[in-house]
Amino acid sequence: MSKPLTGIRVLELGQLIAGPFAAKMLGEFGAEVIKVEPPVKGDPLRKWRLIHDGTSVWWQVQSRNKKSITLDLRQAEAQEVVRTLVKEVDVLIENFKPGCLEGWGLGWEDLKSINPRLIMLRVSGYGQTGPYRDLPGFGVIGEAMGGLRHLSGEPGRTPVRVGVSIGDSLSALHGVIGVLLALRARDQENGQGQMIDVALYESVFNMMESLLPEYSVFNEVRQAAGSSLPGIAPSNAYRCKDNKYVLIAGNGDSIFKRLMSVIGRDDLGNDPALENNVGRVGQVAMIDEAISQWTARHGLDEVLDRLNAKQIPAGRIYDVADIAADPHYQARGMILDSVLPDGTGIKLPGIVPKLSATPGEVRSAAPALGQHTDEILAGIGIDEGTRQAWRQRGII
């Protein structure tokens, strides 16, 4: 069965996370992804975090379903290869510093003149315009500028980061949305492509819910609140008898009444002053204390059993060992078994979102550096002799 993006060709010029993550998702749903890497060293992600047999195991996730070719984009011959490939692709993805591709003659204006149908996704720290466009911008900086870092951690303490590169990943997801919208628009607008400008800080800011309108109307500057969710009550992490934590979201009106019944506090559940969220927020410290007193008398498993029985949203805090062993993850295909090139077994994340008729799939493992260089270059008419000469000069 064909996939939603079968027949779509993607040229990926990006490195590390944001651009390549977007290309990964497009590849999982059928797009052919040609990834350009620098000769010799390749994408720096190949050497990030834990390394097996010379390559990061992260690479096996980020680059599955891709073809790898090597090109030194600083050299004229490599730049001409990109121009030739652009004639044949639908989407180009890049996450260099703004102006970098223009310096190589590969900017948006250059490429759209070659292929007016081209859709170009550009991911950068601050976007392609504005006074900060030339500043270096990594995900962690975007998370801070977008408002997330200020809200993370315990009140009065150093703001903490989320333990993954969430700013990059959020930008990649916005980029995927942009590509899909642009493909749809191309179908409607006489085949014309367009450029998609995604900024890391804007992708984070887009997740900030009511942060700005609350400031504009009430002059409210939301602060870090630890494990609670400010303005919504009760929703917090509570310590259990076995020193494990349970997350309880009892903030729906009827859910709150059931929760108070479970913990033996019907007096609170039936209090008219607490029947809606506004009243509960004013008494959140008292409510959290009542819940904490109850959880402290019971182990986590018992707490979850009793809350689940009454349909009260609650859960444990998973580490990766919990994830790998969880039957729900397994049942929904979120833990995939694969093998590394040397035969070592490896578990990889499954694919989301889940489409009922045309689901995504892993068609091929992450490529070795330059594994498809000869295949791709031969396909655009570059003969073996030329390729050998380019290798000697470090172009490929």
C-alpha cells in the first residue's frame, strides 16, 4: 500500500536535530529522503551521546529511511550537484544559519528560479528576518526566549531545562506541518512552491498557552511552579508511602468530587466553594495537603489502583526502563526491535501519528556515511571517473 508521501522527494541539507527530525518524519510516511552530509565526518549527530561501534545509537532513530550522500557544500562542484538535485525534488530542508546558503548561491531566490515547484523548509534560531537573524541560535536558546525555561523548575531556584532538545523537536514538528500545508497549497495554486520560515523560539512560544494574554490583560508574569500547574487545581505530583510519586489531575469538577471521595474528604468534595476551578485555585494549598496526607499512607501501586477504579486521571513517572517494559507501549507498536550493522539488537521508538489506512513504517535502517553517494550522483549523470576525481579532492 502506498504511503501518504509516496512519490515526494526530499533533499535534506540540515545537521543535528531540527531539520533532520522533520525529514525523518516525512520519510516515515513515504517520502524519499536524500540526506547530504559533509565528507569524512558526516553529520555531527553521528558522534552525539552514547556511541556503539563508532556511531551514535541516536543516529539509528534520526536517520532511518534516509539515503546518505556526501558533499562538501563549500565547493562549487558540490553546490552544482545541489542545483541539479533541486530540479528533481519536491522539498528541500535546511537548518543552517541564515545567509549561509545564500553565500553558496543556494538561497531561496536561487533555488526557486531552478524549480518553481520547490518547497523549502528553513529552520533557524530566530528566523530568516528580524534584528536577531544573524545570531547563533540553538534549541536551548530558543526554549529560553520562547518562555519555556522561565517556567521550568522550582520557584526561586535556577530555571532548569527539559532533559531533551525540545526546542529543536518542536521546530521540526512545526516544519513538518508547514511542508504538508505547502504541498497542499501547491496542488491548489498551479504547482507553485513556497518557502517555510520556522524559528526555534517561535515554535516554543507557540506552546505557551495563555502566557501572553494573561500578561496583557492582568500584567501577570507567570512564574515557575515546580510540579504543579498554576491556575488549575488540583494537578500535582504527590509523594506516596514508598517514596514514589503519583501524578494526579483532579481538576475537572466531577473528577474532583470523585477524588475527594476516594481520599475520604467528602467534606471538600461537597463544599460549594470548591465546586469549580476558580474556587479550588484559591484553596489549592489546602487541597494539595489533603491529597498528600492520603497518598503518604499508601504505596504507589495501591494509589493508582484506587484512582483508576474511579476514573480519576493519574499516573506514575516513567523512566526509560519503565517505558521499555510497559505493555501499553508494546501493544501500540511504540517499541520496535531492530539490529545494528554488527548484528547487535536495539530497540527504537515507534512511529507517530498512527494513520488507520496509510500508517508510517521503517523501510530501511539509518545509512552509513555516503552509502548512497554513487547511486544518487550516477542518477543525475555524474560518471564514475568524475566521482573518483571528486573523492580525491574531498568534494564527496
